[in-house]
Amino acid sequence: MPSTFGYRPVFSDVHAQTLHQAITMQEPGTLLRDLEALLAYLREHPPRLTAKGQLPLAALRPMNEQLVRPLQVGLARPQQRSYPHLNGLYLLLRASGLTVIDRNHLAVDETVLADWQRLNPAERYGSLLESWLLRGYPEIIGERAGWLWDHPEHFRLCLEFFAELPDEGIAAEGLSFLAYRPGWYNLALLDLFGLLTIQHGEPITGQGWQIEQVQPTLFGQALLALLWNLYFLDDELYYTRDPKGTIPIGIWQPLLAPYFPDWQQTQGTPPAQYHW
């Protein structure tokens, strides 16, 4: 069966019912648990970043092992992008302002962390969703820039991917386009946020991430359809900027609060300026 999502998805009653679920530390996805584990690790072991502002080889495996489902790869000298879930989480850590570069080390910003810790799981999930899709510029992780106005193009790539992804999923032989749309780290973030499920394959010597199947979740289809209709199609909201000329933090809270009623507060400390 082909995708029922489409390139211009309609937000349906079924979608609305699907979104009425509690956001917890356990679901959807492993996002919040993985991020908390990395924050704890970084407070104890702040790694010295490379000249391009990326994680060093020595930090990759230890940080990957902190995740709920560590990714097994068959590479002798993997790079940061060899671990797409870790790469995506690094993007969130930087874009959210939870970490800063301090004397070439990746350090947790204790002021932002204190603000973060007062948020409940739904508020953290919503804040990270904004960090990814509104402020997660690919240059942070050394990827080619791709913007829509001043938004990262992640949402467009994910929307197009879901439009082509069959409801029952797609097997490995149909995945050759994933490196380009939505890209490996965006695919991993879709998994971390619980917007799709990925069946991993066994590692192969000399190769990276092995995927057997990818399947969208109804929650993922519902959330993307909601954002498409209530934000990306609304010119007034899409072009709203704060006095500094940036996209306001918490702009999605009024859109998602009817479905995630626990999202009451937003992250109050603006992310630090990036140094790519």
C-alpha cells in the first residue's frame, strides 16, 4: 500500500485522536532518556572538539554507549556522522543552548540546564522539536546549509520523505535515497522523536549503519500534518520574529498545547550564539 500521507497532508480527526497522548520520559521514542544520559556524561567528561567544532574520535564510542539503543557500526575509524543518532543529538544539544563551546571543549551550560530541569517531559519534547526544526541549522554538525527563508529545511525533507514512505514501511532495498532525503541524521531524529520506527540490521565490517526496515508511526504522521497545516501554511506565524529578528522560542506551544496539555512552560533561556 502506498503512503496515505501525501505531499500536502490533511490533519484529520484520526490524527487529532492520535496526538492526545501523554509525553513521558519513555515515549514517544528514546529522545528524552538519550539526551539526559548525554548531559550527565558531558558534565563529567566534556570532550575537546575538533578544529571544525565536531566530536573527536575518542568521544564517539563512549557517547554512543550512553544511548538506550547504541548503534553498532563496522567501521574501524568512524566519524561523528557515522553515528546518525549521536549526530542528531549533538545538533539538539547545540541548537537548544544546553551546551556551549568553552575553550574548545563541549560543556553543559549550567544556567540553561537549570531552566531545562524545571520543564516536564512534554515541555522538553516540545522545546527539542523546535530546536530541531526551527533552529537546528545543519552547519552546526558540518553539513551543507539548506534553508527555507531562515528555517532549516529539515521539515521539508521529512515531509517529502513521509509522502513517499508506505504506511506499512519500506525494506532495505528501497532505501538508497535516504542519504539525501531526509538525510541520515534527520532519519535518526525521526526515530528518536518516535515519528517512525527503524529495524536495525547487524553491523557489517567496513560499513556504517545497517537498516532493515523503516516504518512511519501514526503519531509521526499526525504531528507532521499538524505542523504543516497550523504553522508552515500560516504565513503570519511562519514569518513571526522576536525583537532580535529570530524565530521566537515557544512559538509552537499554542499550537501543540491542545494536544499536549502538559506543555505549559517554554524554555526561557535563549540558545547561545553558534560558532560553526
